[in-house]
Amino acid sequence: MHAPQQDEKDIIMRCRNGESDAYAVLVDRYRSLAYTVACRMLGDAETANDIAQESFLSAYEGLRHFRFGARFSSWLTSIVLNKCRDHLRSRRPTVGVDEIAEIRATGQRDPEQEAMAGECVDAVQKALNSLPPDYREAVILKHIEELDYQAMSEILGVSIPALKVRTHRGREMLKGLLERSGVTP
């Protein structure tokens, strides 16, 4: 069995050699990642799905430029974030809050608990949407996608110390927004 990096290199090389069907393996592997990042950045499930699809198309078209020193997932995430930034710029000044991906744990809750959990999820998404994009990206990648600072640096092209500052400030802003909206972080 190949290591994941080698496996990805083989898949990418097959795509570069004209085997477009091989790309489906990468799409299947990273569909959830692309969608989740886009959904968190935009707060809109339908638009996130469109952005994820556009990102995969852009990545496929740009495979000839892919550097094998990087991870495909990092490269794809940077494409998704760029697409999200473009979308946000085109929609200024507001970002809508629509249905977001189901992030609640499935458990035994009564309807009242379920409604309260839904309100909390909506409040968090609304607060995330209120953060400046640089801080939102840092918080999403660090605390939702659980990436380390090195991977974040590869994706965003920003130094690790700057990312630590962005993540800290983003968390503090998020905490303040949630407190003002009556949600205890």
C-alpha cells in the first residue's frame, strides 16, 4: 500500500497524463474538507457547495502547476479560501446566514434542547461571519479544521507568528461577539 503522499502523487501524475477519471479519487477524498471550509467561511450551505465544486474544477485545471512538495489538501484549501474571498468581495457588505452544515452531535435531546442547540450553532456562524476574513480563516483552520500552524502557513502563505496572532485575535473577537449576542462561549 502506498503512503498517502505517494498515492496522491500517482493520482496527480495520472491526471496530468490524461486520465481524468483518476481525479474522482481526490474529489471523493477531499469533498468534505472543501465544503466544510467554504461553509464556515460563507455561512451558506448552497453557496459553499458551489464554491467547493468550483474549487475542484480550478484545482483540476491547475494540476500542471501543483508542486509535489506541498500536500494536495493544503493546496485545495488555499483554492477554496481564495474562491470564498472572491465571493465575499463580490457580496459586500453583508454575508447571509443560511443553513450550515450539521455540526451538532447526534444524541438524545428533547425538542427544546434541540432548538437551543440550533440557536447556538446559528449564533456561532453569525459571529464567524462578522469576523474580518483574515481572522475568520485563521479561526476556522485552527479550531474547526484542527490544522497545525505549519499547515495553516502553507495554505495561507502567512508566517506562523502572524497566524498565531490572527488566531488569538480572532478567538477574542469571536468571544466578544458571542457574549454580546448572549451566547456564553
